[in-house]
Amino acid sequence: MGNAVVGQSGGPTSVINCSLVGVLETASSSTAVNRVYGMRFAVEGLMEDNLIDLTAKPKGVIDKLKLTPSSALGSSRHKIQDDDLPKILEILKKHDIRYFFLVGGNDTMDTIHRVETYCREQGYELFGVGIPKTVDNDLFGTDHTPGFPSAARCNMLNVLQAGVLARDMQRVDQYVIYQSIGRDAGWLSAATAAAKREEGDAPHLIYLPEVAFEKDRFLADVEGCIEKYGWVSIVCGEGLQYADGTPVSASETTDKFGNVEFGAMAGASVGLNLHRMIMDKLDIRGEFQITESLIMSAVDRAVDLDREEAYACGKRAVELAEQGTSGVMVTIIRESASPYRAELGTTALSEVAVKSRPMPREYINLEGNFVSDSFYEYIRPLIGNIPEFAVL
């Protein structure tokens, strides 16, 4: 018997609140849990004793959370230090918290792992279970992560519709570059290929962090597409790098976890640099598009399957903790692609923490500038219906 606490950490998604509701509703009906607290701004809020009594919130508010984007509890990217652990334990004891849940990615899983391990070493009984979340889709041990299908659909629709625009504007701008988030893995960039029906449809070229970037080959690819189609649609991952590991963005800025920063925070951009390469070599007009975190909160484009799985992962985390399971993350195991079927499993937090899962090489074409057929089989069950446009 005891209380539970739940937090949301790292970048949000359009369905992360579904996992929160899954935890709250399941824990509230449990005979082992008295009250459910929410960490305001994740582990930072926990250390500040900034907790919200979620069991006191009206049902109407909780129901609306399922359709609310971003992180309702607020988020944080604080990397816990050894000196933080005694303070965390002090707060857990103060509120008799025996169940510890965090919704997040690999850095978040490291936080749970360290807190759960420290409490066990100190003789304090705590059941810590991680709930997967990241639009980057780079967690080990799971087929995909809640939040990824919706963000992937958003990316796909952006490139699909921008491609229609670019096709019709090719006499003005002959190329368009779309930069996607995805620091270490290209899942989100690759997903933009899912709406492609005809060879000439956008995108024509996709460049991923998993494949070393070669400037001369890139420019040759671009020239080839312009010669063939009259224009070119290019998608690139923000983490794109040269063979020696140098970021194409030229960013030297890192975050608290030692990860290279991209976009506005770094004052550097892959998309902008690719734009300059084309302009300098071919002397033609073009544009680049960077959505940054917008795809994390596009709740109007969220996939129903994503909402359902996010909720189910939150629910399963509580069920596991009730059974005495600790030190694991909930995972999604795909049983069938067509029709799509999946079940929930677990993996040890130590196997997930501070690691990233790149796209398998077999999901990328031999040339390294697009996806393979096997990637289509992977992504299509996750992203929902694809709109069709008339072509004259």
C-alpha cells in the first residue's frame, strides 16, 4: 500500500497525455494505491515538492486530457546528479510514494533506473516502471514508441502537401528542403515517404543520420531529380552527419545530456546548409522548411491507434507495478503487420537508458538516399489513411 507519482519528461507528443490518463485511471481504481500525484515539470518538480493531487481532479478534466496536446504536467530535461538522489528519496518518503512512473524517452528511462536502483540500495521499497514516449522512435526493445505514429503522420502530411505546392511552383522555386527532428535516428524523416504513390510525387530524396552524408553525391542526386522531374523535394534529418561524425548543420552546441543541439538552439541548420549547397552549385531558387517541435503537438493529426497504445502503455505500467514488477519499461511487440496486431511486453530499463535505436540498414535503399520496400511494410499500419489529391 502507498501512493503513486507520475511525470512526463523530455519532448512532448500529441498523445503523451493518453499515457498519463492510463496511469491515473488504472492507479485510482487499484486497491494498492491510495492517491496519485503528478510531478509538475517532471523530476525537477519532484525535488521541489511541486506535486499535484491528480485523484482530486474532476473526471471531465481527465477525459479531455486524451485529446489535449503536449505535456499536461509540464516537462523537463534535467539530468539528475548523484546529489539529487537523497532529495528525491526524501520527497518519496514524505508522501509515502511507493509507485514511480515516468513517461519519456531514453534519458527518462535512465532517470527511473537510477531512482529505482538508489531506493532499493537504501532499503526503501519503490516500484519504478517506465512508459515509452518519443516521437523520434529511437527506444530499444519496442517495435515503436507512442507519439511516433502521430508525429510521423504529421511529417508525412507536411511533405505530401508541400510537395503539391512545390510541384506547381517549380518555375519559381526548383527545390524544397524539409528538415525533420530526429537527433540520432531517421525514423521521422523516413516516414515522409509513406504518402508517395507515383515516382514523381514528393519526396524524391531522403537523407538520414544513419547514412554518412556525401556532398558531391547529394548534389548529383539533386541535379538528377531536377533533370527528370523539373523540381526536387528533399527531406533531411536534423542529425545528418559526414563520415567523420561532423554534423552537416555545423552545430557545436550540446545539451545537459551531452547530445548535439540542432535548429534554433544551436544557431545551425542542416536544411539551411543543404539549401546553400544547392544554390551555390546550381544557382537556382529554392526554399527550406523547418517545423522543429510543431509535429510534437499536432493533436488534430493524431492517429487513433497511437492514442490507444499510449493509454494502454500507461495502464500496463500500473498493472506491472501492482504485481511487484520494477526496473522495466513497457514495450510494444508487433505480432502482425497486415492486419496490424500488437501486444505489450517489457524490457529492462538498463537496456534502454541513454541509448538510441537507429533505423535498420535494411529499411534504407542501397543508394542511401531513400527508404526501402521493407520500411513501407513497417510504417503504413501506423499512420492511418492517406489523403489523395487530383493530378492534372
